[in-house]
Amino acid sequence: MKRLQKVAVSLLLAMVMVLTVVSSAFAANAKSGTVRVGVGKADITGPITDISTGYNSLGDLMKGLLMRLNARAFIVETNGEPQVYVSAELVHMTESIKPGVLKELKKRGLTQYNEQNTMIAATHAHSSTSNTSWYALYDLINGVPGYDDESYDVICIGIADAIEEATNNLAKGSVTLAYGNTDIDTYNRSLLAARANKNYKSSAKNDTQESWNSVSKEMSLLVFKQDGKGDVGLLSFFPSHGTSNGITNELVSADHKGYAAYYVEKQKGNGYVAAFAQAETGDVSPNEPNKKDVTKAFKRPADVDKTLDVIENEIVDGQQEADAALRLLKGGKGVTTINLSKTAATNYSVVDFSDIKVDKKYIGDHYMPYDDIDNARTAEPCIGAGIIAGDEEGAPVDNAAEGAVKHTFVKNEDGTYTKQKVDFNVIDLSGLEKLFDPLWPYAMALLKSNQFDEEQMEKVVVLAVGHKGWELTGKPLMEPETPLQIFRIGEVALLACPFELTTEQGRRTKEVVQKTLSKAGVKHVINATYSNAYSQYMVTREEFAEQHYEGSTDLFGPWSGAALTQELDRLAQDMVKGQASKSTAAMRTSAPAALLYTYAAAVPTPIDVNDSGKLVEDVKSSYKKGETVTAVFEAANPRSVSDLRIAGNKDLVPENYTYMKVQKLVNGKWKTVATDTDPYTYTRYHNHVSTYRINVNWLTKKASAGTYRLVYKGIKKDTLLSYHKVTGVSSPFTVA
């Protein structure tokens, strides 16, 4: 019954949302005049157990919390017309989240926000949770298959909270743009594919230096100021995969961009809001290449510096982004600063990305000699078999060399080309792929993969995820509907798309759109990726032909990069003309009737039958600075916290709820000095018979000398409808 009620309410709210979007008049018409700005922040940490990790590795589930996840909202309102950008610390901005947020806002009476003027993006933190998509593809490819409505609801409520706070904080002000190059340690994790791009040049002396040089080092900041208050927030765009925490990580965290935000906010104080968003990140890693072979797994900070704890990986990488942002904020040499004019516009369009005719002017000379550029079209979304090679970040597959699994084109004596299909018998496979080697042709026939080979060119199609006649379900695993959006704020433009753009594809797109928007006075363009939905990678034509990990997961075929440039340029041209762009498709606004739920989301959170809060393993009496302190307690199921937050019970779950505290003895009283928002604390749950136990941990590297204790905070479920707070306290200990 609860599910049916949810569906009915969703349908009614969807109708209201459609009417509101239709009535919106802001569109691409530029508005000038009075400007108000507002910033807001809210927690979006949902379930931290029995939910998939952001690496989507089968069987891997989250088991605790390292740093909380947050959403940060930034509003620019010009003559009463708002534009809101939200940075959410999530691995993917699944297509389900934006409609859920808009429905939640409308329930609160905030009807000024709609599809056109709201841009919601993910930071691509792989240490965040998954299981929130309405597409079967992303529900199935997870640590635990299925959809988690508890996680989804907490995320939508939290993002709406951030937007509502920013709305309530609106005040007259202005926005400043600051941008410049940085020396942040990021590297190209797909260097061999990048080298295939036409006009690619490098003067680097070795592969490691080339890998560092061949990605964008530019950071762009939007700085939000209010009259009488000054600087109240910043929004940073810089490309760097959210993979500082490795694939074996089982602790929910916002990764290095989350740490950067935490650090800047702590430095600035006074409710300052800082967000670190993504740009053209598809082939950019914060991790260090293997100096002997850039195709081997990259090394994280703790792999390079053995004095580091693994929880410090995100701190090391995040500190670099935080420092770069603070330097840009100060201005000076190498920094371009523009006080943005009080002119704004937005344009939004949804396109069916599986069937776009691409004008060859957007292809230019970036094509293969065997391509028919006069008939270039995007293709039905398909995943390539090349994914079995994995990537240098440590993806959960490493069963062939990158670029080995692809079709090739052989030139004949008469100048024509013949497609030579992949021969799995000559590829050095390992793992499950080797075991299933003889079955590949039969599996691909069953999945109807072969019929899409021609339009996908070099890609060896393994799964046609958009095929409506897919054998196993009769429905597509994902839809090709793709939201594209442009925000113009004075002289800067944000190009929003749901893709992971590689460095070169991002550069090509920006170059074209910048030229168009310059006619309207735009001087700087930013790729605001992972926005409004998630549709895998987007690579150049040359990179697609290489079929590395990124190319094999570029869903829409060899011309998708050129198609993206073309479609965003269409929006830009319409914006210059002052007209709204047409859509050729529509995004889903409510969940499908049938969803596969995860086992934890499908049933009510169990009643806790243990002695929650009881100390099981105590701390030692003393520790040296730099050691990790641990206490173990009987624990309540942490999912009750999400249940109560969704129910709006702020007595038991206030906005500043924490699962743990570090307290210091000061003048005879215990003072809280750290909670689970601190990057040096973490909790880990583990099963004990049919109940939970929790390890409360504190890495003391930043601790001052003194006497401390660890505190566990939980919500115990007594019956189906009753709960109460529980607390566990360790013995005192000293740090010296």
C-alpha cells in the first residue's frame, strides 16, 4: 500500500511540474537588472550499510562512514528569475534525482524552480553510495542489484533543503569569475588513446610527465558576494575523478572534492559554502601513474607515501584543490578575474541522443579514412566488450589489454576498407572472460548485440542497453533521452551535460560553443559535467576508434562527441537569438511502475534486539599522536536514521546528527572536538550474529595532547513504530 500511495502522489506532482515548466518564460531570453544571490548547504547522507559502493563492483557494499555527503546550492536571481546550480557529493547524478527534487520543492511551495532553471550535478565521488537510478542498467550493475528508495528520498530531501536555504538567504549581490592554471597533480589515465587525437603534441621527456601535461589544469571559480557581507560562497570547476579512495573502500565519503569543500568552509567560517564540481574529467585521475608503464594501475597517495593511512588519500588530493581555489580567490599573477555583468539567460533541451544526424562541420578533420561523414549519425546506446580491460584507476575488471577488444578496418588494394571483426581466440584473456571465451559468440547473439555492430564501428557490442526488444526483459535497460542545458551568468556560461567528457572532447566542445556565445558577450565557457542525469563517457572520434575503457563505454557511437558539440551549439545559437531550444524527447518525471528493490530497501528496517550502546571492546589507556584509536560497541541498525529523517523526525535525527563523537576533557568537562564530519574519524559496522557492532575510530594525527574519549550515538528501533536514542562511551585515554 505504501508503494501505491507513493506512485499516486508522484503522478499528481508530475502533472503540477509539467504545468509549471510550460508556463516558464525565462528560457533563452537574456534578463538584466537587479541581482540577488544565495547559497545553501544540506546533508544528503543516506543509508551507510547494505547499499552499493560507487565503484559498482558486484558484492561490494558500504559498511560505514568516513565523511558525510552534502549538497551545496548556489542561486543567481536576475530581475526575479532564478538560476540554481547544485553540487551534490554523489558518484552519479542519476536521471531520477532532478525530478524528485523538483517535486519536493513544489511540495514546499517553491514553484519558481523547474527543469529549465535548475541544474543539479554530481561530484562523481566513487566513495558515495549508488542504487538510485530508475534505469534497470544502473540498478543491476551494482554491489547489490536493485533500487534503494531510502537513499533516493534522503538525497532528494537534502538537495531540496540546500535549495530552500539558498532561497531564504537571497540578498542583493554579485558574482565574480576567477580562473587560471594550477599545478594540481592530475594525470591522463588514458594516455595512449589521447595520443591518437589528430594534432596531439607533447614535448614531455617521459610518459609520466606527458600524462600530467595532457590534461587540463585550469580551475574556474564563481565567487558569490552579497552587499554588506562580501564573499559568501564559491563554486569551483576542475577536472579530477573522484577516485582518491580506492576500489576496496567500504566507507561512505565525499572523496577529495568533499574534503576540499570541508577545508575551505572551515577556513572561511561564518556559514561559508564552497563546492568543488567537475569539468572535462573522463580521462583525468588524481592518482599517480606507474612510472614504468602508464597502462598499469595508478597509485594513490598512501601507495606512494607509506606513512599515510588510506583514509588520508582524499585529504592529500583534496588539499591541492582547496589550496588552488584559495589562491585563485585572492587573485594576482596568472589569475583572470571578471566582475560579471548583471545579465543572465538559460536554455534547456532534451534530445534523443540515439538518432542525431551530425553535420560534418562539427566533425571537421576528426574522422577515420574509412568513415562516411556525409551520413554520420549517433547510434543506439551500447556498451562495448572493451570494458573487460578495466581502467588504470583500479576498476573491478582487468581481463585484457586496453584497446585489444575492438574491430579493425583494413585497407584494400583498391583503396576501400574492409571491417575485420574481433577474434577472441587471439586475445590474451584472463579471469571469467577466459572461462567464457567459447561462449562469447552465442551470448552476443542471445543479447542481439551483433545487429548494432555496424553503426558502432570499432566497438565490439556486448550489450545493447537501449534496445527496446531486449530479450531478457522486453524493455530497454536505459533510455537515450539526454538533458542539455546552458546557464549564462554575465560573461560566463556553464555547459551542462550528463556525460564524462575526456579532456580533448571537452576542449573541442568549448571551443565551438565559446565562438557562438562570444556574440552575446560571453568570454569564458565551463563544461559542467555529470549534470541532470548520467549517460557514461563521451570521447573524441579518434579515442573511440582506440576502444579503451572510456571509448567502450561511450554509448552512442563514434559520432557522439561531434553530436554533443552540435547540440550544445544549437542551444548556444538559440540563446544568442533569444529563443528557447526545442526538445526531441522528454525526461521521465516519475519512477516506473515496476522497480527491483535491494533486499534492505524492500523490507522495513529490522527491530534491534541487541544491547545497543554497550561497550564491547574498550580503548587502550594511552596513544601516541598519529595512532588510530578504536572502540567497539553493540550497535543499532543505522538505517533507522534514514527512516526517521525521511519521516521528518528532527527530535531523534536533527540536522546535525552524528553517529560518533570525539570528546576532550577540558576544565573537568567533556567537550566535543570532532564528529563524523571530520576527515580523521570513521565508523565501520560489522555483523555479529543477527545484529550489528560498530567500530568507532579516530586517527590522531591532528590531535593535541590531552585526555579524550570516544562516543557512539545510535537510534534503536524498539518496535515497528517506536525508537529511542542510545549512547555508548569508551573509557578515557590520553594522546601524547
